[in-house]
Amino acid sequence: MSHLIETRTRTPARPKRMFFLRRGPMENIATVLIGLGFLMLFQPFLLVLYTYSLVTLLLGTVMFIIVSKFPE
């Protein structure tokens, strides 16, 4: 009888997390920011893009470090 009870009970569903609280999509966004920062750093045409490249690189790096601690 206990075997029937164990098989009929459902496992609790994992809670749905919002998009910005999941690791996978946010790591992808952080990686794109890091790549964008490098592209901005190496382009020779616009001084404004070169100026904000360090900020973009740092933002992507810090974001990647923080997001890597999020649950899957």
C-alpha cells in the first residue's frame, strides 16, 4: 500500500524564474557586452565608442561574475 502512495504523489514543480533571474540568458548577455566592449575598443573611427569601451567591458565582466552565482 505504501508503494502506491509513493508513486502517486507528485514531485513539487520547480518555480518558474523570471528571465533576468536565470543564469543562461544573462550569461549570454554579459558575454555579448564583453565582446561589444572589445569591438568598441579596437575600432579606430569614433572617439565616443572608444571612450565608453572600458565601461562596457567592466559592466560585462562584473555582470558575468554576479550572474554566474545565479541558480540554473
